[in-house]
Amino acid sequence: MDHPAGSGPLNADQPSSEAGAGAPSGETAAAAIAPADLDATLILVRHGESELIVERRFQGQAESPLSIRGRHQAALVARRLARPHDRPALPVPAGPPLAIVHSPLGRATETAAAIHAAVTGPGAFDGFIPLRPDRRFREIGQGEWEGLLSADIAATQGERLAAWRRTPTLAWAPGGERLADVRRRVLPGVDDLLAELAAAGRPGSIAAPQVAGYRDETPEQPWTILVGHDGVFKVVLLTLFGLPLERFWMWSSDLCGITVVEFRAGRPVLRAANLTEHLATLLDEEAAAANEARTRSGAL
């Protein structure tokens, strides 16, 4: 998706009968099936700010490099994931990640490369950690809207924009992807990630304590980092938790935000949602720079 804040692509195509807004269909009710004894953790990291975001243009699957600020964001999230148990600790298992998987789009590739360099660097984790692109996790295609200014789309296609916000399963960018189609390509990718985690770990049991404070705070289990996009992460989370696509707008991922999903004997548990505290130093630097600029200009 990757649209400017508060807006998204719209479509005037005819609604799909298989993704209606009534009772959940086979498409909207579909869920990734985690192995029943899976004990593992999946970390979702959205990419950093891109040049198209700076320009307030719709991205979708259009290529756009990280901005200077986006590279700073990527460096900060990389540093956080390289030392996840520094206080305050992230709910991440002990040991190195099994893999870093990412969308092949440039902004996600750059962010994933920064994370990979940090987690394999001095003072981080030992051993080989593969860095692997996966086309199934590309952002939602926005068709004719890709590269256009959000203000222009809102001015010329306001009704379509409003329809996308109200009923995202019934409206999409002209020439873009329907959410049902996005789920169809994302689901096998999620299943493959979970199968890989299951093969690398030990079977778990629901008999283990489930309440925070009673569990091992740093479990010994495999974990994987997935670097991608806000729109696709919405679909991934709906899929993992068996929620209909009509709930698309309930999730949000900030730039370089961290979301942690733990699997306990195959049952997904949301341990952390959209963490951004690691970006605080960047905000402090920007505030200091703005204050210095005001001082130099003589403005109050």
C-alpha cells in the first residue's frame, strides 16, 4: 500500500462477488495454518521513509530509494534488532534470527540490508544469517495511481478514495490488486516462513504457562525477521489471526516500526505492535536541528 498518511488508492472497477462486505467468504476468512506444535517468533519491520513518501506520492510496487531520513531510520531499527535484549528488551527469543526475509522492492531491500549488516556485525550474533528476497511480500499494487500525488488523486477521484477507505474489499486502484488477490499471493509466503521456523525448532505444547510473568521471558526458539510494507503487513496480520479482509484498516505499521508475533504451540500471540521507540534519537536530532534553524533566522 504505502500511501501518504490518511489516504489510499481507489478503484472504480466492479466489486468482486467473492470479497463482499457481508458474511465472511472463503477469501476473507482464510488464515495461515501454523503447524499445531509451532513455538517460534516472527518479527515484522516496515521499511524506512522513501523519496516517494517525501513527495507525497503513491508507491505501491513503484521503485523508490530511501530518503536520507529513511536511511537513518533503517540504521536505528537495525541497531535495535542487533541487540534486542538490551533494556528495555524486545520480546525476541535468544540467539540469532533464522533468516531475514524481505520484499524485493528497493526501499525494503535497503532496510533489510541495513538490518543484516547490523545483526551480523561486531557485538551482535555469530553464525550465518541468510538475507533472502521474496516476491510474494511485495507491496499491494496500486496500478494507475503509482507515482501520482495523493492530492491529485483526491481531487480527481475523491469518491473512489472514499470507497477505498470505507470498503477496501470492494474498491481498489484502477489496474491495481484486489485484497483477495494480495492474500492469495501472501498466504503461501507466510506458510513457507512458518514451515521453515517449525523445521528449525522443537515442538511446543499449550501446557506451558500462557500468562505474562509466568513464562520464560527469553525463550529458546527460532525467529525470523520479515522486512516489508504497511499494506502487505495488514494482510499478513489479518491472515495470521484469521480475521476477514474487511478489517484491513485495523492494523498500522509506522516507518521502521517493529511488530512481534509469537507462536505458542501454533497459536499466534501479538507480543508487540508497531514499536518505534528506537527512532527517538532521530526525532531528537530533527528537533534540535529545527530549533537551531529558528535561532539562526531570529524567529521566535
